[in-house]
Amino acid sequence: MKKITILGSTGSIGCQTLEVIDNLLDEWEVKALTAYKNIDFLSQQIEKYQPEFVVVVDEKAAAALKTNLKNKKTEVLSGKESLKTAASVEVDLLLNAVVGFAGLEPSIAAANAGNDIALANKESLVSGGSILTDLVRKKGIKLLPVDSEHNAIFQLLKGHREELDQILLTASGGPFFSYSKDELAGVSVEDALNHPNWEMGSKITIDSASLMNKGLEVIEAHWLFNCDYENIKVLVHPQSIVHSMISLIDGTVLAEMGSADMRMPIQYCLTYPERKQSLGAKLELDKIAALEFFQADTEKFPNLKYAYTAGKVGGTYPAVLNAANEIAVYSFLKGEIPFLALSRVVAAVLDQHQNTVDPSLEAVLNADQEARRLALEVIKEWF
């Protein structure tokens, strides 16, 4: 049996990964699981999968788990540093589904350990793209994209890398695609969390509503596929049937299509390069009324424009973009700022940043912390 470690096992991607493992019938042994503080759910996973150890980032929650855990064979570790420990343990695959910038250092730890990585933490490449991709090349490991869009491109590029002209990233448009700017001014947290097609965690759902998620995916695609930003185009596709496309030099466009079910790209990462029967519903094209594609409106959703700019400038700008956005999103979720302030906070922080070209990990970490401090200052001053 192959061994897997899942970082972020109690989140949406982590839970769906375990469903896929159940479907693959004794092919995978769960070496380790990690969570931030959802110990009730993690306890259930421990009882079912009997991992060698688990990590709970929150110290108090970890202490409570140690006290109440029935399965004493599973070791309980705690704290952020233990995430890197979990990522460094030798396995056949490390699936990183940690939310946000916190996933960067575990990704680097996994690469340093020579573990193949299934990456659902796009911030690892947004903030530390050059660092992580250099390590992947140096170690000769696989970096498999879990995001449905990048997984689609990964599949489509087989045999076509030398013929690639353009990457066409599709975006659902989120719940506010048809809203005017005036209507966006009054949307609530509940409105923003009501995604029309996908069931995701709260942070990524808000990012989808503001199109920042697509902006982060543009930067991720640049690093994953060594593609210039001028050759990465975003198309709004409300049906979420075409997960992404590539355009070839002769004008041919290849599309990857499927149901809106993350278990399908997750399983492809676990079975790569093979394919097996999956839990995803088969696509019935005769029941689809239409497939529509629209240009993304970067005036109404400027976060996408800021992401392109940060990516092209490079250095520490993408890390700052991400950090400012994380602070803004969590402030919005707490009801502290309105929806339209998400992009305003990001712009204000980017405007104040002094870029570091070709940054070290330490420089990226420092830029992230400084951007968070500035974002909190901006929010406090404005609201």
C-alpha cells in the first residue's frame, strides 16, 4: 500500500480526499492527518484511518484531543512547526490542503524531504513560486495540481507542451457575476458565501466572489506550467462544466469537461498517470442547455487585475497581494468591512510595498507579515 499524508484533513478538500481513498479500496494507507482545531471531526478520522500521528495547530485543541482520544496508538503533535514535521515524513504523496499562506512552509518541507506533492494550497506557488518550483526541479519530484482548473490544464498539456499558445482559465464568476457595482456595495457575508456551483470553505468562497481566487490561480498557472502572464487568459464560464482550456499554435482549442466535483481531480492526482472509476457523476451533455463564456470584468472585480500586476512584477509582490487579501477576507467574514473594501485594502497595501526581487524564503515570510500589519492598519483607519 502507498502512504499518504493529508494536511488539512478536516477541510473540504481533505474530507473529499479521504472519500477518494475509500473508493480506491486498500490502495492507500493514511500516514498522518492535520487540522487547525476541529478535533471532533479529526477524532472521527483518527478512529477510521488509524494514522501514525496527527497534528493539531491550535495548542489548546491539541491538548484536549490528547486527553480525550480513545485511540492511544496515534501520536498527537501540536503547533505550526509540527505541520512541517508532518510534511517532512517520507510518504508516497503529500496532499497539501492547508488554507492560505500557512501552507507554504509545509510545501517546502515536503519538497525538501523528496515527497511528491498534490497541491491544493495555491498560496504555496503564489507566495513562494520560484522557491518551490526550484526545489521540485532539484529534487526530481512530482508537483500535481489539485485545483480543478490546473488539474484540467495538466491533463490537456500531455503531448502538447511545445504547441501551447495560450492557457484559458475558466471562472464560474461566483454569486455576483451579474451584479452591478451599486448592487455589490450592499451584499452580505451570507450572499457571498452562497456559491452557485461549488461547495468550498469560506475563505476560497469569498475569493471566488471577488475573483481574487482566479487571480491567485493565474499566478499559480504561471509557475506550474512556466507560462507567461500574457498567455494566460481568464474566461467566465457560469456553468462550471469546462474546467479550463488550452489554445494551441494552430488555433485548436482543447477543453477538459466534467461535473463540478472536486473528487475527480483529487483522484487523478492519487492515481496518476492511470485513471480509475471515480465517485464523480458522469457528465450528461444532452442535459446541458448551454455553455457560455464571457470576458472577466476587472473594473467591477479589480482583484483579478491586481493579481496580474503583482504576478508580472514578481518578487515579493504576489506574497503581499495574498497576505493583504487574507486579512481583508477574514475582516469581511467578521462583518468588519463591506465587500467592495476587499479590493481597496489589497490595493492600499500593494501601493505601500517595497519589492524584493528574487526573494529568499525569509524575505517572503517578512513581506507576508508586514503586509498583514499594513492591512490591519488600513482597515482600522478606514473602518
